[in-house]
Amino acid sequence: MVRLKSRYILFEILYPPADISVEESLSKGDILLSHHRASPAEVSIKAIIQEIRRSLSLNLGDYGSAKCSSLLQLKYFSNRTSTGIIRCHREDCDLVIMALMLMSKIGDVGGLIVNPVKVSGTIKKIEQFAIRRNSKILNLIKCDNEFLINDFKKLENENENENENQNDTD
Amino acid sequence: MCKLKRYQRQRLRAKRIRMLVDLNVPWPQNSYADKVTPQAINNLTKTLTTLHTLGYTHIAINFTVNHSEKFPNDAKMLNPIDIKTRFGELMAQTGLKLYSRITLIIDDPSKGQSLSKISQAFDIVAALPISEKGLTLSTTNLDIDLLTFQYGSRLPTFLKHKSICSCVNRGVKLEIVYGYALRDVQARRQFVSNVRSVIRSSRFRGIVIGSGAMSPLECRNILGVTSLIKNLGLPSDKCSKAMGDLASLVLLNGRLRNKSHKQTIVAGGGDEDDNDVVNDVQGIDDTRTIKVVKRTMDPEQLGHAAKRRKP
């Protein structure tokens, strides 16, 4: 008996800054921060699955969408981090990624990119990958804003010193 | 010994994978007479930052102009994309490497001008034929690095194996622009059929992929693009090469055209111990330090051509 083989796709939703007239800072951390945002409440699990189905039937027709949707589940989606995991058939993995790539909106929310990041055979590995990737990105942002954080610390230290000095004089 | 070699090969491969090239980000100007608004520049900068977030490392900004249009006489006016002053900060902050590219729309070959002057000013020269005569000219004797088409509308003519393959053997690469697949239904339909005929006529050889993203929303990462092109009939190994190796070869070819002797030896510019011409940030024309680089013959990159030349 052959096991049912599936693939897990890790994806994230990016929100590129839309307003053309506003100039933004160009540092690495700020670019990352401006793209990775929390998703609004309208982007729910149900809406995403619906949109994937719609994109599948629009781009691949009845045949493609029926082929893919035999095993198509959204295993996980978090609005806070805008990342999710999709489970699909091993043979139809490419078609699902293609459908994700060709999506330009979810429900009524436009101005987003659905960005497939990684494909893996087990959900455990994909979770580990997601954790590693997010900590890497966090580190980048932290490195970039380090001098700011340090500045705050310096200020705090100075304030404390001043307070101590005042106490001493009292 | 064998282990060492394998290790070296692995390191080489790892180095190659890290490069991700987008050869086509449109410049907001359709001719030399057009004005560039600060808003358009801002939009372009945002597109570049989005591409950076998606993991791209090398990006070429594409200025499309009609071949019959009069080029300015002043050498400084030839290249309106002032990369250093406009995007210098972006390049320094993010480590992106930006290049300039010109695409000539070729309609009637009799009205065309010589390319020698224009190819001095840009890193890459591409041709976009919109008629049968234009296609014949650009596949036979035009000195270009890239051949591209308008994927949103019908191809000028039926593409023949013979002309396209001879063009690829000459070292010219074919470009697929996936931005058209994301615009509207009509453009997408045409895109699919055009890409299929390009892939068929080139026999899977010498294909590179660019985005052609007008706005940040039209950028996609390598995983999505490869699965799209794979579904259109290109083998998957060629897909991943199309955005890495082959595209960087185009960058290398274009830069060596002006700044090397017979495409093998480069003198000038860059860091002293950095022998990698494609990867250096400063560009070859900086006269700060003198660098002599000999281009290595990598049989893997030469591939088909190297085999054929064997006596």
C-alpha cells in the first residue's frame, strides 16, 4: 500500500508600501519592517482558501482546480506574522505555488504579494525553517536599530546618573 | 584529493546560488525627450526595495527606446539613468548591485543607427523586434546581449528554430518577462502562448527570466516564477539557472564588451583582491586601483559551445 504523499508550502503575505508620494528610509531593517506587516482581520483562513480556489480555477480551469483541491488545506495562518502553511498533493505542488504567485488580492484586501518561501515534505521541518528564518530577520532588524536602542540606554543611564548626583547633593 | 575537489565544487555551487538576478526593471521614460518625475523615481525605488526583500541581489534598470529615434550627441546625455547619484544610497545601504540596460525597439532596420556609441553608455544592450525584418536583423548581425519580445501582444512572426538557435549559439540570450502574466487576462493569455513558442524555438537553451515590474506589486520571488515557467514547459534545472547563472553571464558579457580586451582581460577599478568581475560593486571604470582579471574558462558555463569547438 502506497502512502499518500503530500507537500507543505510555507508562504508569507508581504505588503509593499503603496503610497508613491512618501519617501521612506532605505536602511535594511526599515525595508524589512515596511514589507512585513500584520494582516487585517479580513484576511482569514477561510478567505485565503477561497482566494486560492478562485485563482486555481481562473488560471488552470476546472481540470487544474479539481486536481489540486482533492487535498488542499490551510494548516496554519497567523494574522500577527502574516505567515501560513498550506498542505497539498505532491504532484500538484507546482500548480498550487503558481496559483499563489498569480494572486493579487485576498477577499477585498488588495496591494499584497503572496510570497511562497519554502516547500517541504514534513510539517515539522517547515515549522523549524519558519522559526529559523524569522529569527534571522529579527536579528537583521535588531542589528540595524542597535544604535537607536543603545541611545535610549545611554539616555536612561544619564538620567540615572543625574538622579544619583542629585541625591548625593541632597 | 577527490574530497577536496568535491568540497571546492560545492563551495562554488553555493556561491552561485546566492546570486539572484533580475534583468528587467523598467525605467519610467519612453524616449529621451520624456521628463522623469520624482514620483516615478520614488516608485522605482520602492520596486527595487521590494525586489531586495524577495532576495534579489543584482538588478538591471531597463530604458526602452525606439531604434529609429535620434540619440543625443552628447555622450553624457546618452544614459539618463544616473545610477550613482540616484540610487547610490540604496546600493550602499542594502548591498544591491544595480546595472543599466537599454532596450531598442526595432521596427524598420533601414532607419536604425549604429549601436557602437550607445553600447558604450550602458551595461547591457537588448533588442525588441516588433516586425519580421527587425527580428532577422537582431538575430543575425546586431551586437546585442539579449533578445526580448513584447509578451503582452502577438509575436512579430513565427519563431524558427534555425534563426533563434543560431542567435543563442552566438551568445545572445532570450528573455522571458513574467510581469505580463500578472496584469490582465488578455496579456496573460498571450504571455502563455508566446513563452511556449520562445521555449520551443530555442530548444530550452539560453533563456533568462526578468520581471518587468512596473510597481512593487508585480515582483515575485524565485520559487513562484520557477513554478510558473516550469508549468509552461521549461525543464526545472534550466528555470533555476535562468535567474542565476545565465543572467549573470549576460551581465558579465555586457560589461566586458566595453571594458575588456577580446572579452578575456580587464584592467582597472574595484578592490584589489576581488577577482570577480560580476560581483564587484564599484564597477570596472573606476580608476582608483588597477585590477587585471583574466576571465576563466568554465566548461560548465560554456557548456554546449565548448563541446562543439573541440577538434
